[in-house]
Amino acid sequence: MCLVLINPFILYKLFTPEIRKVENYKEISREGLKDLGRMTVREKFLTAFFVGAVLLWATTGITGFNATAVAILFLAICLIFGCMT
């Protein structure tokens, strides 16, 4: 457990980043989002299916769904709706 807490600090000291502070990060992120554009319908479907799959995985004890069945169902729905090609 201690290694999990100490490891990021050790890695930061061993591999110090070249850039430590970005002044115009808000402008850079706005430009990046602008370049990406709005979410497509396929991306919205994929987001909804992913959230649904995570909820089913998290509640397998309550719902009784097998985790493997949830994964296969997620893949099948994504292929049927064209989220993945």
C-alpha cells in the first residue's frame, strides 16, 4: 500500500517533466474541443451504452447478470447500432 502512495513521487523525481506549468491551458482546451466539434449520434449512443454496461457490471450482485454476458451484450449492441465497425 505504501508503494502505491510513494510510487508517483518517485517517478516524478526520476522523470521530471520538461513543462511544469501551462499558462494558457483554457485557450488550448477550448481550441481542441472546437476542432473536435459536436458529438455525433454514434458517439452519444456509445456513451450511453458504455454507462449502461458499467452500471450492469457494478450491480451484478443485485441484477444477477454475469460480467461476461454484460460484455458480450455491450459488444453486440454497439455492433447493431453501428457504434463500432
